[in-house]
Amino acid sequence: MPAASTDTGPQVKGTALIIFFKYLKTQPGTEALRQKILAALPESTAQVISKKLIAVADYPYAVFVDYLRALDRVLGKGDLAVCRKLGEYLATQNLQIVSDMFKRRPRPEDLVRVGDVFWKNYHLQSGAMKVEDSSPDHSVIRIYDFPQMAPAHCRLMEGWFSQVVVETGGVWVEEIREVRCPSQGDPFHEFVGRWRPGGKSEP
């Protein structure tokens, strides 16, 4: 299998997979875990993951999902809780990028609003993210035209949305959750939550 994808279906940038590698390095016994994860992957995906990943290359979405699920099984209980933790980790990695964009420490609503920028940077042929409401009392974010999005990925996005608010000074009143999903027959993915100012960024 080539290192990068020539598929025209949903794809991810190599950077999305590389962040998973970075997270794995934060765990004790990294090399042993890496071998367990490779063994847990379908052979075609293991062949891709075992090679050097190229940040700017495009990879099949199936590789992303296979690796995400394997991480959840090996590092957790297979209940997708680790997927959410990976989303939280991804948010902390993205925070500096947003700080550079705004030339200041961003507010929760800033980071939520630019979520589509990150989505487009990581995902190709994978629908679109739209912030329907970024107000504290009723934040609503939707991902359209991506019925192939796996539940493991949905949990990762819950973690990302949750952590960006915390990292930028918000406190959850009702933590964001996916309330609509094409896997349940809905027309789009919808994430809803309520937060208030006052968290990490406050003195």
C-alpha cells in the first residue's frame, strides 16, 4: 500500500495521525504499546502506520478510524473513553495555533468559531463543520455531509470541543455532547452544551 492515499473518499492529513503518535509517547511503555496497537490493526492499516507518516500527505479515513479504535482498545476498555481523551489532547495541541491567529489568548467562543479551520486542515472530502450558536448558554456545532464519520471520531470531537472551552477560560455548566448522529439516522452530527466564563485563563 502506498504511504499516501489516492482515494477520492474521505481522507485525513498525516498530521492527524502524527498527533496520535505524540499522545502515545506520553504513555508509559510506549514501544510495547505501539507493538500491541499494530497487532490490533487490520493488516492494510498496520502497513501504513508502521511506516514513516508524512504530515502533508493524505491518508484514507479508514486508517484514521482503525488507529483510533485500536488506541481505545489497547489504552482503554474499548468503550471509546480514550477517543475522548485524544480529543482533549488534540485541543491542547491546537491552542497555540489559535493564540497566534488572534494575537492573544483566545476566548472559548473564539476557538469554537475557528473549529472549521482545524476541520479543513485535518479532513478532506469529509463534509463541513459549522458553528450554529457559539453563545455560552447554548453552544451548537454541527458537522454536515459526513455520514461515514465513525462513533469513535464523534467521541474524539466531543473531547476536542470540551477541552477548548476549558483551556480558554470557560467552565462547563452542561458539558458538550453529541445529541444527533447519522449513525442513529439523523441528517447531521450535532454537538450541544452550555458553559460560562471563568476557568483556566482567569487569575
